[in-house]
Amino acid sequence: MNTISISKDIEPLSEFRKRSADFIKRLKKEKQPIVLTQHGKSAAVLIDVTEFERFTNRLELLEDLLEAKQQVEKGQTYTLKEAKERIENHISKWK
């Protein structure tokens, strides 16, 4: 997802109401978010579904990495041997 272009990617809500199908085509083609304004202020962001999925997947990964970093800083880690034992113990419950 690229940086939003003020001249191209910001549209009034009234324009979206008139040409919503065109906006959807544009989203699918360009994969670029569109900011909708109402009374001159930002009101909503339209984003292509695949770009939204990609964005949320990245966000989840970043949250997982942050949690892992915090666990390491707190010393909440396992040796390789301990990790293997925990995994094997967990797997054995499913057999």
C-alpha cells in the first residue's frame, strides 16, 4: 500500500454516492486506499479486500513479534531442549 496522494486519493462522500461502482473498480485496479470526506473532513477509508487482508496479516505478525520481544525481555524463554519437550508433550495429548 502506497502513501495516500492528496490530489488523487481523497474524494468527497457525495462523489462516492454518485459513482460507487467506479470507486470499486479503481480500488481493485490500483490497490490504493481512498479517503472519503464529509463536510471537508476525513470520514472513512475505502480499501481493496486483498489489501485489507494483507494489512491485517502484517499487523497480526507485528503484534506477535512485539509480544515475543516482550517475553524475551522478561526472560520468559525456553531452551531448545525445553521447547522440544513442551511440543512433544503437547502433541502426545492429541494422539
